[in-house]
Amino acid sequence: MDATTPRILYVDLDGTLIATDLLHESVLKLLRASPIDMLRLPAWLLSGKAALKRKLAERVSIDPALLPYRPEVLELIRRAREQGCRVVLATASDESLAQAVASHLGLFDGVLASNGITNLSGHLKLAAIKADAAGQPFTYAGDARIDMKVWSESAAAVVVNSSRAFCRRVAAKTKVEVQIEKPRATLRNYLYGVRLHQWLKNLLVFVPLLPVLSIATSAMLVSGIWCFIAFGLCASSIYVFNDLLDLEADRQHHRKRLRPFAAGLIAIPRAVVLGIALLVGGLSLAWFTLPLPAVLTLLGYLVLTTLYSLWLKRKLLLDVFALAGLYTVRILAGTTALALESSFWILAFSIFIFLSLALAKRYVEINEIKSSGRKHIKERAYSSNDGLLILAIGLTAGEISILTLSLYMNDPVITHRYHHPHALWGLCPLLLYWIVRIWMKAYRNELHDDPVVFTATDRVSQLIVLVAVALVYVAS
């Protein structure tokens, strides 16, 4: 800001100072903390948007230290203060939240915000700014169409928007002092947001095909593909909603804070639409392509994963058993989609091995908090002292899964399905080596916090998977 810039700078909060909207964040926190209170939202809104924001602010708290601030705007504010400008936070968010942000940053000389009666946006924000400025010229920093009313009477503008057309519209009303471009979400950001790489887990729907490879038909393969896609779409929708409910926890994580929802790259309303579209798409595909038992299994998966997101993930041990169950449900879905009989041995093996992997994930998280000096994992029921016990249970569960696999392959009913059943025995030492290696990596802090992602990117794991598939093929 140059020497001719007005001596008062008013800065919008939502979408300008931060790459999110506190109203949307508050609704998500209310959904997580008290889902029943979501039923009251329409009644609160009937009293006005300002009243709605006040009710939300009374029931949930937003940690200002975890919000995704725009560094360019923070730097602009610091330069303005160095030049002797008075800087005021002017926002439609509730004043309790605005005051918390201002106190945290320590960069503002005043705060103008909604007070539970007046929603400070548009012409009402302009009136409040004019009263505060007392006739002095001012600069206003904003990002949205509603800010046009303020810019129409400002001496200069700071535009936080990537659209050149939008910037030209602002320039038609006042002098554009600075334009700060918002980062645009790319296709890669969206694919990361829906966790496309996690679709690897849905390959489990094809596991029931392995014992019947010699009699598998093209129709069974097609059903498996439809089941894989339907599960992928529904699982991606749950990942989106889960990330939205975990925004604050993700922002405290060294890697998860870069997720597109936590970083504010993809706005919350757009993320909600994306999640709904994926869910509707997955359920519709399942309804029209899969038998009813497979559809019901998919619905059961959605119920369990929703319970996990809202409640189970914060319960000691129930969280890892739920994760193991979610993997096993995929195998059940594949069984029903292919019209095959469920195998007790395969389901038992699945429960044990995926319990081991889920515990490995928690073990890595425990090691992370221990190295950072914290005592508890955010949004989890584990402490830094639980590592040794989790290691013991997880490694034991992994070894039991291999024992279960060996009993399965020694079952006469199973061996009669294969032409060369002895080839299957190679799976036991192969998978035992893999599971022990996973835990060795976890113990040495060399494991990605998601074993599935680690397996997909680790060359040794990839080789093991290829050899395992080859053994099953030879045996059939």
C-alpha cells in the first residue's frame, strides 16, 4: 500500500482473511458435537441469519489458531500497520468469533461484526464502516459479490479473488490497490479430496473370486466391477464427509493439513455437493446393477462407516474393530454381488489381518504424538503410553490371520476346488513376511500412517501381491 492509500483498512474475514467461512465451519462442528441440534437450524434461521450465527457461536467454539489464514492478506495487514494505518476486522461472522480471531492475531485495532440481531453484510456492513470511519477515506479488502456495496463507497480496494472479470467490476467502482489471487482447486486436488487412491481397498470385492477362478464367468467379473465402482463412489463420499467433520484435527497434522478441505482449497458447500453427488451416484449404480443382497450390504457399510465417522473413531479399540469390519464388509459385498456362498475362513482371515493393519495405523499415530511431546492423539482415545500394547495386539492379530489362512488351505472342502492346492502353501510364509515387515516398518517409524497407501507405493509389497496372485492362479 503506497503513501496515497487511505489511513484506514477494513478487512473482511470469511473468504478474505481466511480461506473458509466460519458459518459453514460452525454448522459442521455442531453436526459433530450435537447432531440433534441440527434439527433446530431452520427455527434459528427464521429469526434471522444473525440470530443463527449467535446460536451456533453459543454452542460450538472455533479455535482461531487452526484456521487457514491467507498469508498474503496477513502480510498486507502488517505492511499497513507499519505505514501507520488503522486496521479493522469487518465481518458478517458473529462478533464472538471475530473477536477471538482478532485477539489471536493481534493485528487489528477494532472489530465490526454481527451481533445476534444485525447481520453485518452488504449495505449494513457499509453503514457500520462509514460510522466507524467518521468521514475518513478507507480501503476495503474483500472477496465476494456482496462486497460490491462496500467498494462502491470506498477510496480503494484490495480484491481477494482470482477472477479478472470480477476485478474489472470492482475497478469500475473504485481504485483497485491490490489483487490477491485465490489458489484454484485443480483436478488433482479433487481426486485427493475423494481419496481416489483409497479405491485400492475396494479390490477386496474380488477376493471371493479367488477360490473359484477355474469356474469364474464373464458375468461374475462384470458384477464384481460394478460392485467395485459402487463401493468406490460411496466410500469417496464418506471420505469427503469425514474430512469435513475432521477439519480441525486435520489442520493440526503435519500432512493432513494440506488436504484440500482443511486448507480451504475446496469450499465447504462445494465439498458437501461433491459428497452428496458421489453418494447418490454410488447407490444408484448399485441399485441398477447389483442383486439386492449386495445393495443391502453396501447400505450396511454406509451405516457402519457413518457411525465410525461420528462416534466410533473416538472410542478406544472400537475404532480399530470398526475399521477391520469395514474391510470385511467389502468382501461380503463381493460375495453377494457374485452370488457365491460366504466363506467363514476368508471372513475370519479378513477380520484378523485388517485388525492388525488398523492397529498399525494407530501405532504410527502414537509414535508421532510421542515424538512431538503430546500425550494424546487429537480426536482419538489413545495416549502416548499405549504404543507397546498396541504393538503386541497388532502383531499377534497379524500372525493369527496367517494361522487362519493355513487352516483354510488345509480344509478338504477348499483343497478340492483347486487342481494344484499345494501351490497355495506359498501364501503363508509370503504374507507372514509381509505383515511382520509392516510392523517392523511401523516400529522404526518408516511406515506411512496408512498401511494401504504404503502397500500401494512400496515395491516389496507390490511384488508380494503379484507373487500371491500368481500362486492362486497356479493352484487353480
